[in-house]
Amino acid sequence: NCMQCECNDHAAECDINGVCVGCTHNTTGPHCDQCLLGFYGDATEGTTDDCQLCPCPLTKPSNRFSPTCVLDASGKVLCDQCQDGYTGTNCEKCASGFYGNPQVVGGTCVRCECNGNVDISEAGHCDTVSGECLRCLGNTAGRHCELCRPGYYGDAVHTKDCRECGCDVNGALSSQCNVTTGQCICRENVTGRTCDHCKSGFYGLQSGHGCMPCGCNKSGSLFESCDKEGQCQCVEGVTGHKCDRCSRGYYGFHDKGCIACSCDHTGGNCNPENGGCICPAHTEGETCNKCVKNYWGHNPTTGCKLCSCSEAGSSSPHCDLTNGQCLCKEGFFGKSCDQCAAGYYGYPACSACGCDMAGTEETFCNATLGVCSCQNTGNCVCKPGVSGRRCEECVSGWFGLSAENLDGCLQCFCSGLSQDCEEQGGLTRVYLAYSSTLPFLSLVSQSNLQGTVSGVHRQGSEMLLDTRQLNTSGLTGPLYWRLPAQFEGNQLLSYGGLLSYTVTFYAEDGSGLSNQEPQVLMRGGTLRKLAIYTDMVAPSNGVTTQHDIRLTEHKWKYFNSVSQRSVSHADFMSILSNIEYIIIKASYGTRLQQSRISNITMEMAVEVEKSEVGNVARLIESCVCPPGYTGLSCQDCDVGYFRQPQSELSPQSKKSMFVRPCVRCRCNNHSEKCDAETGQCQDCKHHTSGQSCEKCASGYYGSVKGSIGDCSPCACPLLNNSFSPTCILEGAAGDFRCTACQPGYEGRYCERCSVGYYGNPSVPGGVCSQCSCSAWGSLHLLCDVLTGECECKDGVKGQSCNECEKRSIFQEGECVCDDTNTILILVFIRFF
């Protein structure tokens, strides 16, 4: 049987095996089902345009830089074999190190020529369009890095030795030089390749304006040249910048120099013109051996120097004859009393600075003299947290000016809620102490804070650990004493006080790795828990040691932190606001035998009683809190507010806040008080109840929406005649239903009596009473629902059917006719 050739309309015939012969339309393959190399498309669609030339980036032969291309999943053409120097999905760009524009007919990519002065491995070392070299190395420049860059000279192409010109900034007109020789362009009378020295007979290179003539006097100088200051080299007996006058001890300047004086009795001094003997300057006496008035420092050759005592600063024009020191007034300083002394400013007035040492930067203060210097304006140089001309007050947002504080003042903590605070006055320090009446201290480790009391004993006022009796299961690493609950929680008032204790240990060896562990660890905070530590020199083996630790942030570090920076004031206060634990090291040395701790105290600030005189407590802040907050540090919620649930806070808020925000009590306008932690409303008013005053109290009904009239009393059925303690809102238009009708009452409002009861509770004073129908006298136990009257059997009467009618008697559980009475009546009738 013969089958039709399957050639996708790209060939007319096939061989006996079905292989198509003579595929056209740029196709190939057994069934003409593939595009030839250099073409792309889907050959199975059966059209003449199934296979198109690869655009890499153009279809022109001159601009096809990849022999093949493919279609990606999205149908986009990708040229997959770009020639060297081409890149991009369609080879449409020049690769790094090449330039040109392959997207225009005839355009190609050519290798950049940078004369070997670029790093060819660095992408972008030349412009891929213009070919300009962009990152020339070796102090080269130019389009092809063919030149030394400005300020350099040499051969950039062959020897590649571009060197800095080094033109002298004073002697050269610019920093650039001849690119071949390196010669700089010199200023007037300047020479040298780099213009670094004056021509002979000139000086003053440093002026920056060229060199000036030395002008040395030919009669008095040895050479025409001079030094860099313009000083000529003079012959003996001659002096002066230009060697143009006689020096001391010589006279009569002429073309051969000067003549020596003959004046031994005046120290060799004579008149420089005629040689007459004269005393040295400012001296007197027969042998010129004294200084004249207001001069000092006698020298037989040079004479005496002027005292130069400041008229404003000295109390006399005289000075010490040996050192020239003038007698200074208060506030003045210096040899001539021409400066202001420490703590004074504004010469010649020299007024007192009056700087507060507590608030002034330490470098401006003299602790010995107890004064601080100030600026020329009279303003003192304040520490970061201090302001005022005299550095006498804290800047806004800071408080507690103190000399010990490097910042001068403390930043307001205020639980991160306010920047307005001041130092709380009227406080004194008292001791919070661990006493022998409290439970034993627990032994814990850094990883197990529950700890144990095994091996712990009380010996007098000391807690003692005997390691022979210690059960260490669950305790790894050094052991610590955990302070009891009285040292935990809110301890903000301990800030600035001392945490003190006494320790003693006994070990086989007093040294060991445990000595290197932190001695005191403290952890706390509210939203963010932080652990911090402080350290000091470990105690010696068997030596009782007292440790006093100041509860300020300055010597505390973050525990398990790579940083060694001190704890911030805000973080330290946050920890004190809610201490989780304080632990003090018990393990020291190697093979510990015994450890003791005693005298554990923490100083707290309390209000001073009128009759009390004690250690004043400083550095306690008193904040101006925003609405909803109270406490010295705004750490508590005010009345009418509670802590916002943590579930309502964003992760960012938990990181940035120190305490949970205080929000108004959610009591539906029926109470202004709630529990500060749980938010449970207290003293619900307007007949409401519930955690949020969200429902009506027992005996009331309604929908709580925040109005004073939300809840109405239950009328079951009347306000003053109600027989259900509760009711609920039910039905349209605010109707209600009584939910606990008393026995004997029924109906939506308990408005009628139940079966077996009678009465009318819907009228004032009306009640439902139980039917009292006699079991033997009534036909049934039900009575009239209003009157309560029972339906009696024959011969029975009464409200409750519990009486026999006349001429009937109760006999064997019923009323029967009385026969005796009947016989008497008959006899009576017959008789009469």
C-alpha cells in the first residue's frame, strides 16, 4: 500500500521510507519539519514563511553575527552563538572591550585600542559605542590612553613610565609640565626642573610670587647670595639683613667693614658712628652693671629688657629683675599679666567666667583650682546635655546636672513617652536589705534560673554553700546566687544608688576559668527583654570582699553581645522598670569548696520625712506624662486607662516601645475605672455589668451602646411587682422576655399564673398563690386561675373544698350524710 508523503508542504515527494526529498522554504529534516541552520520558526505549520532568517541582529549577511538562533518558551528569538566581541539576546551590542554599532547595516564591533593601559578584565573599560577608553591606568589619559595625564610626564605608549611632574607649589606657575622632559614652568627668578629653588642672588621662594633679589651690601657681605629668609652672610663686625651696619662692639662702617671698639668697662659697647664708649641698652652705673627702672635681665653685652607689664593686668610697672614676672591683679595671668587667668575672659577687662564645673567640659576645667575657662565671648563650653551661658542648666529633654556625668545631665527616660522631665527633689536613700527572715537564696546558673537550695545553709547573717552537699544536676557553668523577689519588678527608684554585697570563697586553687565570667547579671524590661552584666576584679581565695556597684548604666555592658559598648541610659532604665532577675556569682577558682554571701542591700529613693535627715537621693526623674500615664517615669497607667493587649501591637511597635501603651478603659461609657493590667472594668454604672460593662446587670435588659439609658429594669410583669430577677432583650422595638419566672408564674413577662396557681400578678400587689384544693374534697387539683376557688365534690364546700356541707360529716375520706341527724328530724316531725 502507498501512503502520502508527510513533508509539511515543504516538498513534493519522498523516498520509499517516507523521507522527504528536496525540502524547500529553508526547511530540513526527514519530514521537512525543522528549520535550516541560520533560520528559526515552526516548520510544521506548512506555510512558505515557516522559517525566517535569524536576526542577529539584522538579517543582512553583513550584520548576522551568529550562525544559529532558537525560539525561547515565550516565542522570542535568541541568537545563541554570538561571535567574539558581540553580546545581547540578538548579538545587538558590542561586548566589553569592543565598540561599534552592529544594528546599522555594515556596522561591526571592533576591539578597543587602549595601548595596554587598561585592565581588560574589568567590564566597561571602554565605551562600547565610541571606543573611547574610560579607565586608563598608570597615570595615562586620552581617547586611547596614549598620553600621560595632566600633571604627569613620560612615554605612555612604549615605556609606560608616566611620572608625576612634582612642580613646586610656590615656584611653579601650575602643576603641569612638559609631557616629555617634565620641566615645570617657573615663576620669575626661580629655577630647577620642578622650580624648587631661587636663582643665585635671589630668595623668597615661599612667597609664591617668585624670588626677590638678596641686595647684599658688597662692602659688608661675603657673597652676593643669601639664605631663604634673605639674610646675607656678613663679614666680621658687620650685621643687618643686608650686612649694611656695624654690629655691637664695632663702629665706623666703610668699604672694608667696621672697626672694633675699645670699651671693656662698658662690656665692649660703643657708639656705632664714632666709637665712643656707652653702656649697653637700658643699663646704668659706673660699670653699667644695673638695669634702669622697669627693666630686667641684666646682660653685660645686650643690656636689659623692658618689663612690659600690662597696665590693665598688673598692679605695678615693675617686674622681677631675674625672670621679668610682673605682679598680676586677680583674674590676670602671664609674664606681663597680659592674659586672662583660668576662669576669666575678655582681656583687658578679664571678667569672671562663672562656669558651673558640673556642666562644663572637663578639658576646660582645672579641678585643683576649682575653676573652668570660657570662650572669648564669656560663654562656657558645655557638656552635651547642658546649656546656658555658664553651663548651669540641662538642655530640654535632660535632667540631673552632675559633675560625675560625662554628658553633664541624663536624658529623660519617661518610658519613651515624654521628653519633658526634671529631677525629683525631696528624696533620700534607704536600704532594701536581704534579711535572715527571708527564704534561702537559690543557686542558679546562666542556663538554669530555677536552681536549687541543696547544699545551701544559713550561718548567722551569711548564706553558705557547701559544695559537698550540692546536687549539681541541671546546673552547668559557674554558679550564681539569685536575689529574692523583693529585688525584682519595678526598681526605678534604685537608679543612682548602690547594690552592695560581701562575698568569700574557698577553693583548692583561687584561679580558674570561672573567675572570668561576669560577676553580676541582671535581666529585665517589658516589651524588650535585655540581659546586662558588670564586672570587677575577682576576690582572692579566702578573703572577704565587699562589692559596691553603682546602679547607673556607665559600667554595665550588654550580655552575649559582640559589642563592648556601655548600656544606654534608656535600656538601663527599661531593665530597672521590670527586673526579671539579679544573680551574683558564687563560683570562683578551681574545685570550689565553699562560698559565702552576706550584707546584700540595694539603695532605694524614698520621700524624706520632715524630721528625717539623710543621704539625699539624686538622679531620679519626674516626668510630665502624656494623657493616660502616671508615675515618676510614666511607667504606670493613670486611672481610667489600661495596658493595650500585646496581641494588638505590631512587631515594629514591640521593638521600638519600652512599655505597652496605656489606652482608655473600654467600658462602653459606663465606667471610668478598670484594672490597669487586664482592662477589666470596675464599678460599672447605669445597671451594666461584665468585663467591659458590655451587658445589662441582673434585673435589667437592653442593648449596651454607650448611653446612660442602655439598660431598663425588668418589669415581670410590673416594675414594682416583678417575679423574675432577670430578663433579656428579645423581639422587635426593644421588647424583652423575662427569663427566670418564679415558681407559679409564667408567660413572656411572668404576667400570669402557672397551672396549679391562681392570682393576677399584672395588677399592683397581685401575686400567684398555689391552689390548695383538697385532695379528698375537690373534683380535681386545679382551681380558678383568678379566685383560686376549687371545684368541690357533692357535699363538700369551701374555697379549697375542705369542708363538709351542713348535715354532712367527714367520714373515711369523704363527706357523707349525717344519719343521726336525719332520724332526729323524722322523730321531731312525727311528734309534732
